[in-house]
Amino acid sequence: MATARRTRLRPEERRNQLVALGVATLADRPLAEVTVEEIAAEAGVSTGLVYYYFGSKNGLHHEIVRRARDSMLHASEPQPELPPADRLVSTLTRLVAYVKEHGPTFYSLVRGAASGDEEVRAVIEDARRQQTERALAVLLELGVPESELLRVAVRSWVALAEQALVDGGINSDLTDDELVGYLERSLGGVVGAVVPGASEALFGVPSAL
């Protein structure tokens, strides 16, 4: 990356710039390889200034992951004015579009769950929790009975969806419609494993799936 000419920014502007540069770097390499020195050079500032804002390399990584997480969640924010089934399809469609546009960033975000830093893992787990709650909200509005097993099943579907988005949304010839359809049907299959017959009634997915 080319070194930027140093410009005077207010503290919050500088901090936001450094985080944004870190997120952009995820397009080229995984989070573990993003260094303070690289971000400082790109911004045209000293490494000491980066440490001043983030405390450590892990602190910088935490903020990069948090920004990437927020971007993904915002891009796929549910549209409350839509009926629940349509809302699910809309959310999945925009999530697939985000992954196809920001594939390396999404990959780094998902793989960041294996980070040795507890705070980084917590940020990613929070994203998974929010995705789980979004899917559960749709199912409950559609009349699926709430239960501990349903929550476990939907949480496991979020993990499945992440892998499908990595494999099918990055360097794949699958169309958006194919991937969205698979994600919707796979959620239906998970629901059917918890409440027999529910997946076919709600999604048109045979319970045997």
C-alpha cells in the first residue's frame, strides 16, 4: 500500500481513519497479519500514535473487527415493515450481496473467531448472536413455538450459513438467488428438525431435509 501524506486531523477523525484503513487492509490479508506499522505508514503517522489510540496491536484488531461487524450487520439490517418471510429473504439477499462485494473482509471476520484475543472473539460472537436473534424473530412471528432447542438449532444454522457464504459467496459461480434460496431452505430444514412439519408449512421445505 502507498504511504499517505500526513494531514492534520482531529483525534476522532484520526482514530476513525486508522480503523478504516485497517478494515480496508482485510481485503488483502487476514486480520492476524494486519500490523500497527503498516497502518501507521498508510496513514502517514508514527506507530506511537497508533498505540496511543488503541493501546496495542490487539486493541487495533478489536476495533477493526468491530467496524467490519457493524458494517455487515448494517448492510443486512432487517426491514421491519416487511412481513416476516419477506423480511428473511430481504435480509439474506442483502447479506449475500455484502459478502460478494466484501468477500475477504467477511472471510477475515468469520475466521477471526479463532483469534487468540478474547475481545476479538467476543465481537464476532456478538454478531452471531444478533444474526441468531434476527432469524428467531422471523420464526416466532411465523408461529414456530419458542424453545431452547429452537434457539440451539438456529444458532447452529448461523454457523452453517457462515460457511455457505464463505464457500458460495467468495470465488464461486453460484448466483445470488441460488445462495439465498439455499440459506432460506436450510433454515427451514433446521426448523423442521425441531418442530416436525413446520418447515413445509412455513417455507415449503419437506421436513425430511
